[in-house]
Amino acid sequence: MNDEMETLRLLYIAIGPGIAIAVFIYYSNKLDREPSKLALKSFFLGGLAVFPTYYFEGVAEEVLGMQTLQGESSPFFWPKTLLYAFFGVALAEELCKFLFLKAFIYDDREFNEPFDGIIYGGMIGCGFATVENIMYVLPLGQEVGIMRMLTAVPGHAFFGIILGYFMGRAKFSINRVRHLILGLSVVVFLHGLYDTAAFSNTTWSIYLIFAIIILGIYLGLKAKRELEKLATVIEFSAKQYFPLKGRRKKIPLYLRDIRCLLSKGKLIPEDNLVDKKSGEIKSIREIFSSKIISQYKGLSKTPFFGIPIKLFLIFYQLTFGLYLYFWFLGNYRDFTSYKKLKINPELLALCLFIFTILPYFFYGVTLNVLGLSQARPLVDIFFNLAVAGVETTFLYFQFQMFSDFLKKKLEKSFSVPVIILSLFIISGLKKMLPSTIPYYFIWEMVLILMQGGVLAIVQRDLNLYWQLENERVHSIQ
């Protein structure tokens, strides 16, 4: 029974991070959500891409003789390591993801605006990371799972977002080949640096790995933010165009109408349209290019819609509680965009992740340096409570900001002190739960569900707030 529980726990550790990031990516498109079937297809295609890459990596490993390679003192260590990292692994993995995305998703008519590349590229990256994670974590255990949760999984996911960014740009650009080659080159370069550090086993490698992952996350979020602005322009722009052919050639089309007709197959990116105001003829590729992002500043911001409570609880439980970080980021971004706050949501979410996850890594390193298998119980308790305190402190400031807005719309909203105290207690219990306790996995799942239940109270009020804001905007219009 214990072996079965441990396997189930390792499986959760393996699949939770990939699913959490996939959920965040999919629900980040708030204006024109992609078909769930195509998003799931992208995720599974990413998982399938793992298998051909393993073949190519095995061939490269055999050709370069990596198994017999000696340490750094060997004259061939660095040349072979670099070749294997960049061409045997990075190129093999990223090229397989690129080809699967290009062959099965790129030409689909539901890929009807540049931002869709972010969704499908990110989903392929998450699918690849999840299947690869299962292969590593189940045989190698929890420590490998936690390390990969911090490095390989976000690496694959955000490299996928970067690749998807260039795919989206390529589909709606007259310089398609240039964007495709540039996108593949960028992700292979980042991935190659990561693998070089991972294979080198030097004292500095772990710092370079984390630096590359943080850079990948930053670039991925930056790319995502840029195409989100472009998607907002497509949704709300007042510019109109006439088709040159078909029954609708006398009916002006907004950009969102063009996007809709693309998804129905009634228009294709190569079709030409006439600008109603200037009379200039442009292809849809040119119209949807990144140049239209200049209209973003002149657009009025619209309210968001929140997330159904049941769906929130399912995501929170399925992702082993890791959805917290993406929930934190999503809510901060919604309020920052709608209320035009001078806050960097990505930086705050990244800080929350760093201050609540990385301490466990450095704690383990410190114990190893001191030659200890575990710390004294009181030290362990203090450390876990300190991390829980940092986590709830971050959430306190977020909830306080929410509460200030909610009080203006709702007669009664959640109590910030009660929510924070409840989260601190549950988070502390979850972090201090001994793995030797009978039915450990079940207890952990119960605490995660309780934590999600407390956050669901906040989400309920947020949903009501956005509902009232939407009603107010519609009444004005």
C-alpha cells in the first residue's frame, strides 16, 4: 500500500507542474478562447514529441561517445559536451516540437490571430515537459521531481511560449520564413545553454541553470504580453475593412469579424481587404501584423470574467496546489490592466515563486554542506513556518488590494485577516506534514483542498466583482 501511495505521489509531482502551467496558458486568452480540443491536441502532441527526440538523442550520444567521456580534464570534454547539448539534445527536442506545431497546428483555421501561437506553443511545451517528467521522476524519486519542477518543466513551457510567439508572428507576416527560423534559433540557443550547464556538473552550473530558466520565463512573459496587446487591438479596434470578393464585399468588417471569418474558413490570411477609411488594399497578414499594436494605448479597457469556483478547485487540486502562482499572476495582471496600476505582475509572481520554492533547494544544499541528512525538528519547524509566512505575506498585499476595490462594489466581501490566518495555518501544516505519517498522500491532498477552498472564497467575490463591472460597462454602452 505504501509503495502504491508513493508511486501516486511521485506521479502527482511529475504531472502537476506541467498541468498547472498549461492551465495558466490556456486561460490567459480572455478575449477569444481557443477550442479546448485543439489545445489538448497541442498538449498531447508535445507529449508525443518526446519519443522521437529520445531516438535522436540516443544516436547523438552514441556517435559522440558521451558514455565514455571523462571529466573536465579530458581534452574532448567541452567540444563534445557543447555538440551534444546544442545539437544532440536542444536541437532534437526543439525541432521536434517545432515540426509537430508546424505540421498539425499552424495551418488549422482556429489559429486565427498571432496570440494563438502563445497558446499552442505553450501547450506543446507543457505536454513535452509532462511526459518527460514522468520518465525521470517515477524511477529517480522526489528530489529529481522537485528539481525538475523548478527548472526543466518551466523551461520547456516557456521555451514553447517563445517558439509559439514567433509562430504567431510568422503566420501573420509577409516574412514568415525569417520569423520561423529566428524562433527555432532562439529556443535552441536557450535550451543549448541550459543543457550545457546541466551536463557540465561544475560548481557554477546550478546558478547558470536557474539564470537561464529565469531568462526564459521573462522572455516568454514579455512575448505573451506583447501579443496580448495585439489581441486586444483585434478585439476592440474600430478600424473597418471591405472584402474584395464574396457576398460580404459591401459590408465593412471589424478586425474581430475578420478573426471570426478566419476561424470559419471563409477568409484565409492571404486574402486582400480594403481599408474603409484610406482605401488602401492590404492582405490579412499585413493587417494582423504586429504594427497594429500601436493602437493599443487608445483603446478603453474592459472588465474580465473571473473563473468558475468548481473549475478553480479542480485546477488547484489537479496541479498539487501549484496553480496558486499562476492564480496570483492572473489576478494581479487583470487588476493592473483594468485599473492601470503601476505594478509589475510578472515580477511579483516570480518573486513569490522564488521566495517560497527556492529556499527548500538552498536549505537542502546547506544540510549537505554540513553533512546532515536532516535538521533538528525545531529548526525544521521554524524554517517551514517562515516560508509559509513569506507566502501569506505576498498574498496579504494582493488580497488587501482586492478588498479595497471590492468594498466599492460589494456590500460584504471576504475578510483579509481571516483569509490570511487560515492560509497560514493550512500552509504551515502542509509544509510540516511528515512524509512518514500513514496515508501521507491523502492527508496532503486534504490540506491542498482546504487551501484551495479558502482561496475559492476570494475567487467567489472576484467573480461577483467582475460581473458587476461588466454590467456597468454594458449599461454605459
